[in-house]
Amino acid sequence: MKLHGYFRSAAAYRVRIALNLKGRSVDHLPQHLRKGEQCAPAYLAINPQGLVPTLEDDAGTVLTQSLAIIEWLDETYPEPPLLPKDPLRRAKVRAFAMALACDVHPVQNLKVLNRLRGLGLPEEKVTEWAAWVNREGLTACEALVAAEAGPFCFGAMPTMADLCLVPQLGNARRFGVDVSAFPRLLQAEAAAKEIKAFADAAPDKQPDAE
């Protein structure tokens, strides 16, 4: 398999964790987002959105969108499971994951921030926007799992929720957010970082890390 990604991309980070947990090796093909490599015609022919990650399986089939890739991996390689068997629990995990992957991350990513810069906002305001988005989303997620047994977001084993949480906390810190306001989320993050699959997926461990 081949994974097109970028070391700092939270979406690619999620997929790297999933691949590691499933014990799947891939060829990492970096697309440098700040250099615009994701907009090159050759890459757009693979992923018309010009986003990362993109996964190519051994048959050459292309999959895009991190949550779709993670669910495909979970269905194709069932152990260890990344979603609970109980339908209600599955819905809760998906809701948490989507809160971060669909509502928080997209409006603080490079594409949006560059648009704000292009509209003339000073860098200070751009950073304030990204920090606000992260604080708002993480505040909601803290409440979503406040009553859940730990140490992970939804119990004793990591799920797709944790795969989304760890990269997003990293983003929040990059934008100067005081994450000490989210003790339940930090508990889940600490548990996740004890697992080699999470540690090996970290941005600074990637071959294209700057």
C-alpha cells in the first residue's frame, strides 16, 4: 500500500495511527502542503480534491478522506477493532471523531488559514482564529467524554475517537491553546501515547519531518 501524506497533517496522522494499530506497512509518499505539491497535476489525477491523505491499496484502488480510510481499514483488517460493536457506542465514537475531523480540523487547516491571509488578515488574527476553533471544538469534546470510563476516550481500548483526538491536540498546541483546560482529553492522549502505534505515527517521526 501507498500513503500520500504530510508529516504535519492531522488527517494523515490519523491514518498513520490506524495503519500502525492494524500492523499494515505502507510506502510513505509525502506531498509538501506548504510547497503546494498537493496541487500538482499528477497528484490531482489521484485525488481531485488536492488533499491528504490518499491511500492506494495493493490493487491500485484509491481511497480518500481520513475517516473513510480508517473505516475501510477497520472492516478489512478487523483486529484490533477501532469501533465498538454496540450500535449506540459506535455512533458515539463516530460523533466524537466527526466533531474533530469534520467541524474543527477543516476550518483551521492550511487551506482555510491561507484564505484568511489572502483576505488581508494579519498573521496575529489568523492564529487567533485557529486557536479559537480548536478551543471551541475541544471544549465540546471534553464534555462528550466527561462521563466515559477511561483511560481512552471511550473505555479501555483506543478507538477512532482517539485517532482523531491526538492529532487535534497537537494542532491546538501549535496555535498556542492552553490544553490544560481539557483534563479528560489529556488523560486519553496520555494513554494513547503509551502505545507504540501512536508514538511511531507522530509527526516528528516521519521521513518528511522538517
